[in-house]
Amino acid sequence: MMSELTLLHFLILAAVLFALGIFGLLTRRNAIGILMSIELMFNGAAINFVAFARYVAPQEIAGQVFTIFIITIAAAEAAVGLAIVILIYRNFKGIEVDKINFMKW
């Protein structure tokens, strides 16, 4: 017997994704891992928008519109971030963020 999914289920999923993103952001040393953690945080926020739009005001599409914006921003962030990572790798032969100190005076 399968129970119906409630708003609480989606909020728990979004909180777990966001928490995993925060954990990855704070513990990763690799730039690509940090970018993936930011993507997890974006996905957790997007799930919240869609879940609240579905359960609070199902006739409005504001949550879905915000989610499309989040997906668009995440794609742009991934493209720019990957370009920066490639340039850093070309110059420093590595992408560990704690070893990159070229922005010092």
C-alpha cells in the first residue's frame, strides 16, 4: 500500500539536497565538486518552489516560473564555472581551490 506524497515529503527531500550541497561546498577542495554542490543547492530550492506552488496555489504558475529561472541560472553558472575551471587548469595544472592564490597582491 503506497501513501500519497504530501508537502512534507517534498520539503524533506529539498532540505536533504540543500544540506548535501552545503556539506559539499564546505568540504570540497576541487572546483568541480564545489560547482556540483552549488547545483545541488539550486535543485533543493527549485523543489521547494514547485512543491509550494503545487500545494499552496495549484492554479498559479509562479513556482514553475521561478524554477525555470533557477534552471537557467544554474546552466549559465555551470558554463561560466567550467570555463573558469578550464582556464585555471591550463595555467596552474590543477583545480584544487586551496592551492590557487593568483589573486593575491
